[in-house]
Amino acid sequence: MSDPAFLAEMQERRYDDHVEPLNKLVDDLISTRNRWMPHISPHHGGVNAEVLLLLAAPGIGADDQDGASGSGFLCVENDDATSELLATCLDRAELDASRTVSWNAFPWVVPGYKTPTEVQVRSATEPLYRFIELLPDLHAVVLLGRMADVSWSQLKERRRDATLGPLVVKAPLPSGRGITKGGKQSRSAGEDEVVNALTQARVHCDRFRR
């Protein structure tokens, strides 16, 4: 987040109407779990989002704690490879970020920005449920990577009612290693998978706009 003015604007708008319920949930989770997590960007759809982008865990671009240089927000404008690649894929899919909202299978920062374990992901099922309950216009969920898939499976097992409505599509995590599935495919092939999933989500959601 190299633009101080843009970051200041996000901080100022952190409790705009469309993101206030989500960011109050974030505040509650920080307080009750005594563990920091990033807020939801006001430049995304907030409670008006049609598409949920579910990733693994917050990365370095979001972390602004203890001297870290991140933004403090989940957004595709962050200065990290995953955010930049996701922004590129959204553009290619013609899916505006304002129609989406991001969340993580494990919404707290993992030390070293490592991939969360399945145990950690299971511990975050209830926060995911609470988050989804605040999205009345949710029509599609894009599971980005294996941990997102694990998270959704856990939610389906524990809170099946929350998983019945939206279209669910899967794609690789748009990180350096995730996009190639650990070297099993080319970067361009992985990027195409993400774009195809986002396009499916957009086309599905467009039907509800007619």
C-alpha cells in the first residue's frame, strides 16, 4: 500500500455503512480471540457483495502490526504478489472488486505468513459462518486454494444451511506457489483457472441483476 492518501482514505472509511457490520465483527473477533486480523476494505462490496472470495490467511500486504508495512485491510490493492495477481484475474474476468468481498479460511495472521493448518482452519468455522450471515446478497463463493476448500467443507458439515444458496467454484490460491499447484502446472494455466472461476461467479451473479 504505497499511496499514503489511499491508505488514509481506507482508514477514514473503515466504518462506512456497507462495511460497518463486517468490521465490527472483525473488532469483536480481535477482542474475544485476543489476536489481530485485518479489516475489510471499503473499496470492496462489504455487505452488498455478491461474490465471496475465500482465501487461506492474511498475507504480508495486509499486516500493519508491530512495524509491519501492510495496509491493515483485506483488499486487492495491497502490495503483495497474491493481491496483485488476484486483481489481475478480477480484471480479466470483468468482475469489479466492488461486487466482491474477501475473507480467509483462517482470518488471523499466521506467524511467518505460513499456510494455516487444517486444525487452525477448523477453529475458524464459526467466524466464517458469522461473516456469511452478514451478506444478504451473496450468490457465489470462489474457493481459492485447498485451505479455502477445507474451510467450506467444515462449514457445510457444521452449518449446512449457510452453504445451500450460493454457487461454489474452486480455483488455485493466487500465490506464487499456489497458482502453480506446487509446480504441477504453469503459472499461466493456474491464472486461467482463477479467471475462469471468477467469470463463472460473475455470470451467475449477473442473472440476479435482471
